[in-house]
Amino acid sequence: MPGLFRPALLAVVIFALSVVFIFDRQRVLTEQISSMFDRVELIKEEQLRLSVMHDRFASDVNKTMSVMRSQDRQIEILDQQSRRYNLRFLGIPEREDQDLLSLVSEIIERKMGITIGGRGIESAKRIDEGVRPRPVLVKFSRWKEKSRVAHKRKSLPKSMEIEDDLTDFQKSIKFQLKEIARKAEREGKGVRWYGKQLFVDGKEIKLEDVRT
């Protein structure tokens, strides 16, 4: 009996130690899992914080862009208003010591049949655009005189031309409208211009159509 007791006791001891070891390992694993869950929660909190920061940043960017677009529109309006009384004369030969004010007045009177009263033209100057002869930018004192000259621009000789003094934005829109008109003509559609307005098959091409 004593010989049988010792192996049985040894087995009990081994079993007890195994149970203790297993419970200890389970405790360690439980602590590790708990620590992992804590880290996951911290990561979630950090992600939430970053998401809130991103939303605030995106909102600030949108507000800034909106303000910038509004400012750009205001600048464009002011630029257009400052050019409202201007016309560009192309093809006027260049000579030394030219009195451009008198020369432009003479061209308008003799070649277009329009008499401009005293101080009807405020200024006339050459502008450098990399071409010769350089265009002459003419600023009229009154809208009435400017409109009369613009209306009869086709009465000039073929060597000369009159253009509106457009902003870069207006030039871009004009270019795109012409491209749309050329494409429509190639497709056999009806194209009509009424002043600066373009109609294709009877439908006016709006600014938003050009932008898209």
C-alpha cells in the first residue's frame, strides 16, 4: 500500500501544479486581453479626436474658400467696372511723338463719322502685348460716346479693329463661347450671335453651360 500511495500522491501534486499553472496562464492572458481592449479604446478615442479635428479643418477650409471666391467675384466686378468706358484700337500705325488722343479722335471722326465733343476721350495710350503695332487703350469720359464708337466699329478699314477691353475672366468665357459655336456649326446646328449672347438651335448658352 505505501508503494501505491506515493505515485498517487505524486499524480495529485502534478495535477494541482498543472491547475495552478493553467489558472496563472489564464490570468496572464486575461490581463493581456484586457490591456489590448484598453489600447483599442484609446485608439478609438484618438480616431474620434482626429475625425473631429478633420471635420473642423475641412469646415475652416470650406469657409476660407468661400470667402476667397466671394473676394474674387468682387475683384472681378470692380475690374469690369474699371474697364467699362474702355475700348482697344488695333492696327493704328506707330510713329514717334504721336499725339494718340488727337489721332484717335481723328480716326473716329474721319473714318467712323462720329464727332466726339471736348473731353469725350479721357485718355489714350499704347499697351505692350508683344505685337506691333501695339494696341491703343482708349478710355472715354462718357458711356454714350463709347457706345456710339463700339456700335460703328465695323465701319473702320480692314486694317483696323476695335475690341472691348475685357478682363481675363471675360476673355476666357468669350473664347469658350466661340469654341462652342464652332463645334455647333461643325455639327450642323443653327448658331446665332445677338451681341455677346450665343444661341445654338434657338437656345441661349448660359454662363454655367460654358463652365461645365
